[in-house]
Amino acid sequence: MLFATLRFYATGSFIQVAGDFTGIDKSTACRIIHKVSCAIARLRMQFIKMPETEEERNAICAQFYAISRFPKCIGALDCTHVRIASPGGPEAEIYRNRKGFFSLNLQAVCDARCRIENIVCRWPGSSHDSTIFNNSQLRAQFERGHYGDHLLVGDSGYAIRRYLITPLGNTRTAAENLFNESQIRTRNPIERTFGIWKRRFPILSLGIRVKLERIEAIVIATAVLHNIAKLYNDPLPDINDEEVEAINFVNVPGQNFVERDREGNNLIRYQLIHEYFTNLLR
């Protein structure tokens, strides 16, 4: 049953799975894949988790720091689209994204080594990245101070917060340039994670053609398997930066939040620039 499910993750075709395994018809393949996907997805809490101990957080901070000297970072945040078939019905169009195809907009956080730390996979393709984050349990945890003074990095599609650092819209000084360069490089692992994950499990790009309520288990299962592969140093799929862009439909921010600041959160960013990145230039 596991082999049949892995074959489906590679092809996205029940018919091909049925043809490859003697005694399995299309409907049987569908049931098997759902059962196995749910079983793997139930391992989520074991394999997909944010760093909980100070030791774990410090280790991840050190890995991110090694990329481009960005401090206190425990995760890179972004969204990507997982192609699905039209769910039909009166609300089908909310699943159509700006590229014109049906999808779920999936939010994930990864560490510096492309291990998935957090995932949300239930929002329609038309949903904005910031809406997903604002309604997530992860945001609530950061708001409560669960992760102390540790930070996430995200793109300009997100509003800056004391724990979510986004790039500057315009840079005027050498320190601001250095901050932006470091921030961009530090969040690069999330784009790379999406690229590796989708190359490893092509169904995420080819399209998941099952009932809407069964899609989340499949996506979570592939995320669990991705992290298990990372844990056991399974060879990475061959992929370069150009392929990352081609495989991963990157969200272009529909609204730029860089200069919006209702709660003084820009102060955190400017403290980073003037008290930390300025010193790196000396």
C-alpha cells in the first residue's frame, strides 16, 4: 500500500497506480492512498514542529546566522500554491489563484536546512499570504511571546511585526543595504524548500485530483516524508535556483505592507539596522 501511495505522489494518477500494481483498480487505489496518507499525516506532530527548547532555537539561529549573519532567526515564512482540480459548486472560484488555476495557498515555515517547521494547508488559492498568517496558530504563539525574542523572516507581502522581519522598500544607507541583502538571503531557504519538496513529490505541482476534504492529508503526508528524508540525509533532488522559480509558483505580494506600521513595529527593524548591521560595517 505504501508503494502505491508513493507512486501516486510521484504521478498524481490513480489510473497509473492501478496499472502498475496487479489487482488494484482505480477505486481501490483511491481508498488505499487516502488511508495511507492519513496514517502518514498523523505523524505530523512528531516530524513537523517549531523548535521548542532554547537549545533547539539557538541551534537553528546559528544555522541561519551562518547564511548571512542575520540574528535571532528561527524560521523563514512564505506561501506557495498547490494545484488542485476545481472543487465545483458555487464557491469554486475562490480556489482560483491570480495565475488562473485552482489551488490551495499553503503556508510554511522552514529552518536554514530546508526542514519544514510549520505548515497550514486549507486556504483557497485566492487567499492572501498575510490573511493566512494573521489567522494562524503560529501568529498567536508569537503574539503571546511563546518564542521569546526570536524572529521569523518574510517578504514584503507581510506586515512587519516585532517577531516578523520584512525587507525595507527603499534603502538609503550602506547599513540598510546590508540589512536587506541579509534578510533576503536568510529567507531564501523557504523558496528552496518549496522547490525541493515539489521536485521530490511532483503531485504538488502536477495537481491533486481528489476530493477537497482529502487534499490536506496528502499534502501533510508529503511534508512529513520530506522531513524524514532530511532526517536521514536522503539525497536531494537535483535543483538549481532557476528550477526553484520554475517549479515553485512564487506569490507576488498583492499589497506591499513594508511601510505600514500601526504598532511601532518598524522600531524593531530599525534597531536591527542601526544597532546591529551598522556595527557589521565597522
